[in-house]
Amino acid sequence: MSGAIKVLLAEDQGMMRGALSLLLNLEDDIDVVAQVSAGDEIVAAALEARPDVALLDIELPGRSGLDAAAELRERLPECKVLILTTFGRPGYLRRAMEAGARGFLVKDGPVEDLAAAIRRVLDGYRVIDPALAAAALSTGPSPLTPREQDVLNAAADGATVADIAARVHLSESTVRNHLSSAIGKTGTRNRTEAVRTARHNGWL
């Protein structure tokens, strides 16, 4: 298809990836030129296929789509990134924009809207789910420092303070301070609730 919009698709669920590819290829002006199932495969596949648009999920094996988006901005700036995710979280939207993404949509929309979004980001527009944009404005930016995020991530599986300290290379007293600060900033009662709130808002 000469002149078609070349799309890279990153999605870890095989059935979803296949369905998206099939539906997008039915569009006269869209050609899915690469498909990957893991985040750490995105940049290499993009450098080989040279897509016009990279359609990325966020939560992928190996590496998040947000991290891959930031690297694509540096190594393949002509490729526009469009995030397509199940998780419409305000913090994810902010992080996606900071990583250079041109669009952010959730997966429950019709494929016609997705095809239109691909065309619009290629034309230089930003395409953002309106409900999510409103939620991001009302939620505000993440109040957590990078270290507090590290500590909460390490605490997510119920690890002890000693385990967390070993994982993030901090003293146990410093870990306790970061946990206490994160609990206060998220307005929660304990580390479990802090992790849940931070994840819900897309801060982790």
C-alpha cells in the first residue's frame, strides 16, 4: 500500500493484538508494519520498520510503553506515539504527555475512532480521551517524589521494610520515612492503601 500510514502495534495480549491489526489493516490508508508483545521489543522494531505511528499499550512485559515512548522520542522523533490502554488513569496521561506521546485513548472505544486518532496525530494534533483529560486536570500532578514512588513500588507485594530497603538500596529508617511521607501525601492510612491509591491515579 504505497502512501499508507505505517503503524507499529505493541500489545501483550495476542488476541487483542491480532484483532487490532486485522481491523486497522481494513482501513484503506493504514498498514500495520510491525507487531510486538513486549515493551523491550518496541524500539528495535520501530528502528527497523520506521513506522509513522507507534500504537503502544502501557503495561507490557519487559518495559512499560511509557518508557519506550520516551526513548522513541529521542531515537525516532518522526514517529508519533499514541497510547492505547485499558487503564485510563490521570497520572498515566500526564506521564504519557511528558514522554512525548501525541495521543492517549482507552481500549473501549470503536476502531473507527482509533483509526481517526492515528490520522490526527500524524497530522500534528493531540488526541486525548476527553473524560480522562478532565480527570487529569481535577486530580493534579503526582505528589510523590521519585524515591517515594520507588519505595511504594517495592512495597506493593507486601514486602517488609528490610526487604524494601534491600531492593531500593536505602536504610530501613529512610524507607520508613518515605513510606510515612507517601501515606500522608496520598491521604491514606497505611502502605497498602497508599499503593492502591497511587496505582489508581497512575502515579506508579
